[in-house]
Amino acid sequence: MEKRKGRPPTKPSELKDGFYLELRNKGSNSAVKIRREDMDEVAKTIKQYERVKIVNYLGEVKAGRWLDGKNKGKKTNG
């Protein structure tokens, strides 16, 4: 195994601009965030996964802030 040199990063990563969904398996606590470019893609993704997984729409991110969803107005922290 190769050791990395230097100081580890401490700044939290920012989310890219786009629309975010959270996918989790039924009965699971862990989730995966996925990003889509527009609402049409979000609707297709929800339809694709809704039978097998629990799908939550998190909202739209623009310039490091949530524009809608349950985190509206808050900053993003990856």
C-alpha cells in the first residue's frame, strides 16, 4: 500500500449544481445521493427506481445553496 504525503484535506467538498435524489434500499439506513441535470431526468429516475428502492427528492443546488426541498436556503456540505 502506498502512503499519501502531505496534509489531508479539511475543507468539506461542495455539491455540483443540479437536482439531487437520495436512493436507499427498503429497510436500510445507508443512502446514495445521485445528481441529475434537469427535472425531466429526475422524473425518469424516480420512475425507474420507485419499485425497488425508497426515493427521496432532496432538491436543487445552485452556487453551493439548496434552492428547494427540505434544506431550502441552507449551504451544501457534500
